[in-house]
Amino acid sequence: MMNIKIKPIQNGTVIDHLPSQLIFKIAQILDLPKSQHVIIVAGNLSSKKMGKKGMIKIEGTFLNKKELDKISLLAEMASVNIIKNGKRVEKFKLNIPKTLNNLAACSNIRCITNMEDESLDSKLLLETGKDGKKYYRCFYCEKLVEIADIKIK
Amino acid sequence: MKKDIITIRNLKKEDIFQILNLARELEENPQPNLLQGKIVSTLFFEPSTRTRLSFISAAQKLGALVHGFDSKEGTSAKKGETLADTIKMAEAYSDLIVIRHFSEGAAKLASSISKKPVINAGDGANQHPTQTLLDLYTIQKEKGKLDNLKIAFVGDLKYGRTIHSLAQAMKLFGATMYFVSPESLKMPSYIIQELDDANIAYHITKSLTETIPKVDIVYMTRVQRERFPDIEEYNKIKDVYIINKEKVEGKCKPDMIIMHPLPRVKEISKDLDEAPYARYFQQAANGVPVRQALLALLLNKKGGN
């Protein structure tokens, strides 16, 4: 694997430790293709922890909670660095949100939140099974949604 | 705090016993004035015979007034009104709302909007908790207990909400369960997961005849032709999930009982209707005292003066 240096950013966000295969998907859900800022999307970087990893750097942009929640659903292991004046001022791990308010549709097509006429926000609540596995349950129709099957709105 | 009956998952053993005890009390000592001055809304967006009539009967036997509708036709929902708006209206006009709706989660939505108590009378293929409570009432009445029974669920285990809710409830009482169905209509994995989590013993089988001798209760359901994309597959299995005198007599436990949420079509042969095992009509009748108990509890009238 080639060891290349990726240019630092001055003010913005670095999302590190992403699974390489998800970098374009994450760029998509963050709506980066429409952004006017400098964006660096990198994949297959060498990583001690992960073997290969992906990374996204966005100049001039600080992600809000909703955007961070979306990333956590796809890549719980990701870490986020906040850069100000060329220096890292904050670093944190992502947490899967306890509640998804209108962030992802219920996977049950017969659920009331999927009825167009009702114009009702979806609401999924995090639960942990006996085996420690995490999943979401629809607040309304009670159906379980595997985190891997979450369809982000 | 306002009480609702939305899903069997939220009921603990002591809640269930409280409901069943009050049902027995009201069955033995009718209280025609208990809910005098109260108004019950029955919002049935989907047709129903037993559930709707038994709710009306239960409310009237306690002296409450009932208003409502029995299908979406002719209501403002037909004109595009959201369920949320319909619930706000019903909340203003009545003291308690009974709702049946084709969308799953509709009753939960109603309960999160309404300040008045809500009872789920069926939300799509999701939950039908009052049916489950009357099933439990029937089992307790007929078997003298709810604990440690062996129960077979037969037929359409995939789409039957009655089956899902009853399995979730019987889990609280340490039942041993037999799931008898064709491969394409087997119990959904989320229910199986819940049983595994609760360490419940269950058997998955295609054979009704092998199961009958082992159980205390046979709970039958309708296998509907429209569930099968292939008519040949339907024809192959349809007789396998029919129960009749021949399959039962001399083969089952002497005190075995047969239940069914009704309507039945052919899955219970008429030759069993007069047999000592049949309990499905009593089961339907038990809907009235159980729903009386729920109305009384939710309107904070515990009975007994």
C-alpha cells in the first residue's frame, strides 16, 4: 500500500476511521457533492487499527448532530476531528443515537409513518438484545430494524 | 397518568391478572351503571364483526353511551383527513377511544395524541391486545391456570397478529409452544427471537397429527388462499391444517381444548362443534367481560362499588 500524505485543512471537520468502502456513501448522505467547500475524500489508507481505512476532510464545515448521527449509523467506529486555525481542537468518537427522529424510515411498509397521507415523522428507538446486539424498534408499529438495514432519509 | 391498551408487550403479569380478575367480577356481578355518563368512541377504519360488537355490548352493559363508525367510507378520513386530526376530534367528543386501523402503529399514534385513554382494537398485522386478553381469560377459565401449559399454534403463523400477541403473552407464563404451519407461513423471526431471549421452549413442526397428543390447547387459525402465490401449493397443504373429530378423538389429552379467534372457514370441522374440546364460541363470548374490564379500568372505575 502506498503511503501518501493527505493535505491538512485549516478550518473544518475530519471524519477519520471510516470503512473504505463507505466513503462515497457517507459523502452522499452529507450532501457533499453539492458543497462549494474544499473536500478531500480518501480511501484505502493504511491504518494500524483497521488495516485499511477511509477519511473525509471538509474545509469550512462543522457537522451538526443530525449529520453526525447519520454517519454513526453507517460507521459507528468513525472518529471526528474539529480543526480550527490548522489545529485540532476537538476529537471524539461517534455514538449511535438512542432515538432516530425522522432520520430513517421504518422498514415496515405497512407502518403508519410510511403512509403518505398521514405526513407523520418516523421515530425509531434503540434497543439492546440479550446477546448485546443493538437494533432499532419503531415507536409506532414496534417492528425491529437492524442497523445494517437502516435507510437514512 | 393516562392508561392505554396498545400492545401486549407493555403488559406485565400483574396487569394481566388485574384485567382478568375484574373481567370475572363483572361477569359474575353485572354493574349496569358503572360507566353511566361516559361516552365511548369506536373508530373502526376497517370492518370487524366480533370485536366491534363486543366492545359496543361491553360499553352498554356498563351504562356507557357509544358512538363511532364501522368503516372508512363516509368518514372524513375518506376526504383525506389525517388520523391525527380524527383522533383530536374523537378526544373532544368522548371519554375513551377504541380504534381499529389498517396501518400498523395507528393505535400508538392515537395514544400519543389523545389525552383520553385509547384501546387498540387491531392495527394492521401488528397487535390486537384485547383479543389476546380474551384468549388468556378463556384459557384461565377452562384450564384453571395460565402457567406451564402446552399450546399448539396452527395454520397461518406468519400474518396472524392474534398468534403473535398470544405467543408474546404466553411467554410470560412459561408455556411450551408448538408452531405448526407450512414453511411459507411460519412464525416470524422477531417473535422467535423474543422467545429465545425469554428462554422459552418451542417446537417448529409441519405435522398437526403428531402435535395433537402432546398439547393442552390447540389454537387454530385460517390459512387463506390469497397468502399463496401458487394455487397448487395451497391445494397441497390446505387439508393438513384442518382439525376434525378423526384427528382428535382417542388421540388427544382428554381435557385438551380447541380455540380459534374466528371467523373459521374449514379449518375446524363442524363435527367438532358439539365435541367436549370445542371452546371457540365461548372464547368469542368472553370478549364482552374482558372488554368491560378494560373500559372500567381505563376510565378508573374498578367496579365493586
